[in-house]
Amino acid sequence: VETILESKTKSVVIGPDRPLVIIGERINPTGRKQLAAEMAAGNYDRVRADAIAQVEAGAHMLDVNAGIPMADEPAILAEAIKIVQSVVDVPISIDSSVVAALEAGLSVVEGKPLVNSVTGEEERLESVLPLIKKHGAAVIGISNDETGISHEPDVRFAVAKKIVDAALDFGIPRADVLIDPLVMPAGAVPGAGWATMQVTRRIREELGVNTVCGASNVSFGLPGRGSLNATFLAMMIANGLTAAITNPNELEIKRAIMAADVYMGHDENCVAWITATRVSESEGDRGGDRVSRRQRREARRARREKLDG
Amino acid sequence: VETILESKTKSVVIGPDRPLVIIGERINPTGRKQLAAEMAAGNYDRVRADAIAQVEAGAHMLDVNAGIPMADEPAILAEAIKIVQSVVDVPISIDSSVVAALEAGLSVVEGKPLVNSVTGEEERLESVLPLIKKHGAAVIGISNDETGISHEPDVRFAVAKKIVDAALDFGIPRADVLIDPLVMPAGAVPGAGWATMQVTRRIREELGVNTVCGASNVSFGLPGRGSLNATFLAMMIANGLTAAITNPNELEIKRAIMAADVYMGHDENCVAWITATRVSESEGDRGGDRVSRRQRREARRARREKLDG
């Protein structure tokens, strides 16, 4: 099944036969004190800059969150979305746990957005899903409910199914529901990664909906987060993940996603991979990848062969 | 099922509930002209150095190959194995397509080795499997046969099953057969990676044997091979891979394997990950991982918490 999101003029398709869709995570004041203070004060310069930088780094969509304690979240979220739309032309993921903020975001967003998110709690389903239906949006369902976040893969799957069924009841098509299988920090919950992968695979195979996950939470509290997040995304893609809310400016993450696209057969003739590697090398950017002399020779050869062919 | 390999004094266990077993690939003259010339001339200095360096970098076992055109492969392979055993104490993978060389290797190896490899060709099965049985070794079965290497996952799986069945017929227990699902270059065969992952998963679920793969072939002809190989291994582990023949000296590969171990629940309390990241940082080795100031702060905090706890 394919989920279609739209900005004013562009559309993005999320699906198992497509490259992984990258949803830029940076426009989020959680844990970013300066950004939070600026947004609360009506200064959106950093929002603008982060929007542009993420799209330049390869984000296909942008998540916009305005969860600032004691602030007018609906007004700020709506304003941030307008600002983002004024500088980049990609579909938006409206990110809030406050229904009024989702409504405010939906009222200003252009095209067909993603709403991030609804949980499996009855009260949330009943307040959020009608909004999705009314605005013709797509929604991310997070597989936890009144009982909290279960460590049992079977329970996670059951909650995911409950959300999909509820959406169908509200007249929202299966294609417009994405499930977030909910990633727990690997440092806190041993084996959580593998369990999440199995849930992701079951959701794809048995529910036939697309999946999305945030890839930062998994490395919480651990060193070397870039490598950890990159590896986790690759492992999730290998189990059917179709979209990720992540930071495309982190080279390791971007490279892991692009390499995974190659292996999934979603990068025809490896054109995207070869091009990105070539640019990275010509800029002398060797941070996330120890490009050896041999590898550079190979890149040159691949390029020559391409030019010759 | 668990496969146990032994050196003179140490044993290594390959299995789905264990960290990925790394089999060092470097002692192989294929594509290493200087090493080939030295080995043919009876100079094993580089073999010695490569053995030590790979074990220091985290190899649990070492693959030894002496496939040099026009040279006396059985004699050189036996000598190389003796040399390796004299400097490191890890189980050996005896790597040759020549039966006489496998015999020579088996006659000098200490402990219980892995034999790399047998194909699904009748003539190979009948010449190699009796040797495995006689020496009580374990064997890698490669899923191709008389008809060549199929791109069809079902055919690959059928060949794997044929090898396991043949081994059982010869009295070799299931635990002593590992299947190599055979990785094709991603640049040459689009979607080959995903197909190989599905075969790996089926082999684990339906045949109940361990799997092993070489992780270098997949990036053949492409630039950025370190990232490509690292990502591929992570994706294979996420589908049940239990061992890899690879280069532990490549930091990106080593880090991807260690991160995957964390997610599979095979690195209790992330001790191996945290330790390795800390060492890497204290040595100022920031090659394969852009370690930010924030990440280093977190590493220090994790360490403090560990010391406090």
C-alpha cells in the first residue's frame, strides 16, 4: 500500500517499493532550549534555517513540533508551519500531542499532511481520527494505549491493529495510516531493538500498512549515537520500515539509509549512492566514512565506466 | 542450534542467541598480489601480522586461504594454518575449493575447524562431506549447484536444504552445517540484497541452521565500500545472520556489528559498545563516527553511572 503526502506543489509517496522516506526531525523544541526560547518569543529564524538545511540534506518531508511548556502551542505550531511552508516545498508532519494544536496546524497546512500522532487510547482515537477524516490527512498511530507501553511484541501488534481498525471505522483508508512500532532505548530495555523489528515486520505482513519510526530514542543515554541510530535504521529497513523521522544532516544516518535503499532495490543502478559518495568525496567530507585511497580509486573507476557506457 | 568451533584451547559458539561471530577474512591472497607472492615464496610475515591484527581488532576466528595460481595450494595452506596457530589462539576456517588443500589443512589444524566450503553440486558434496565427518569438523554450505547461482530465492533455499540433508545423510549433525546464502554484488544485481536477506531468514526459520556470509562481495565495483558493507551486515543480522567473514579492522564494519549486537540483545548492558566507544574516543579515533562533544559528554556520564552503580 502507498501513502501519498502533499505540499503545495509536490507529492511524496511512502511505500514498500519506494526509497525510505526521510522526515526531518529537527524542528522540535524538545531538548533544544534555545530553539524553544526563540519560538516562544516569535523568532523563527532557526526554524527557517533548519527547514532549509534538512531539505538540502535530503529530507523528503519535515516534522514540525512546537511543544514548549507554558507557551501557546496551537498558535506557535500554526505559525511555524506557515514559516516552513514559506521557505521549502515539502509535505509537513504536524507533530503534537495536543488536539487543539493539531487542529491549528491542520487549518494552515497546505496540501495533504501527516499528523503525528494518535495512540491506541480510546479517548485519543475518538478525538484525533475525526480530524484526520475531516481534513483528508494521513496519521501516525503509535502502538501504546491506556495500559502504557508494552514490552510484549504481541501486545504492541494488537494495539497497532486496534488503531488501524479504528481508522477504518472512521472512514480513513488503510493507506493513510502509518504505524510507529515505538522504539525503546536499547540501553534501558535489552533486546528491545529485535522485538521492535519483529513487530515492524508483522505490521507490514499482516496489517499491510506502512511503518515509520523515530530513530533517536533507541540510542538514548548511550555514546556513539550516530552509529547506533544509523545501524538501527538499516536493521528496521531490512524488516520493512518505510519511513523514518530522523536527522538527515547526520552523515552516518544518511549514508546508512542510502545504502539500505541500494540493498532493497530502491536505488536503480545505484545512481543515488554513487552520486552522493562522489559529492562527499569531492568536498573532502570524510567524517562519517573513512574513504580510503582504494575506495576513491574505485569511485573514479565507477564514474569513468558510467561515462564510457 | 549452536555451532561450536575450537582452537587448541579456546572455543567459539555460533548461534542465534550469541553475538555475531566475526571470522577475519584478510589471510587470503585473492586480490592481494604482494601477499600471494610472499606466500608462494614461503614468506609468512604478513600472514603472521594479519592474524595478530585481526584478532586484536575483534575477530573470533580466522579464515585462511592459500588460493594462489600455479602454486602448491595444499602445502601452502597447511603451512599458513600452522603459522597462524603459532601466533593466535582462535578457531580456524580452512578456505579452499580444492579438496586436497582442505585435506592438507585438516591434517594440521588444531581443535575443531570450520571448512569453507562445499557447494550443492553432487560431486562436491560427495568429496567434501566425508572429510568433514572424518575430522569432526563443521562446514559452510554455499547455496549454488550445477545450475550455477540462481537469482531466485526459492532456488537458493532449495539448494541450502539439499546441502543440509546431504550432510545429515553423511552423519554430520545439523549444528555443524552453516549456510552461506551467497551475496551477489548489489551494483550488478538490483534487489539482490533484499533477496539474500529473505533467504537468510528462511534458512534460520525453516532449516534451523546457522548462517554465515562474506560481506565484501556485495559492494563490489561501488564506491564507499566500508559503509555499504557495514550497512549490509546490519541488515543481514536483522534477518538472523549468525556469523560473517569480514574485516574487523574496518572501523565502520566493526561498529555496525557491535551496534547490531546491542539491538539483538546480545550485548548485556551495552558493556561492549560503551567500552569500545570509550576506547575509540580516548584514542582520538573519530574516523568512522562523528563523535560530537555531546556524545562524549554522554559517554562520560554513562561511565560515571556505571562506576557509581
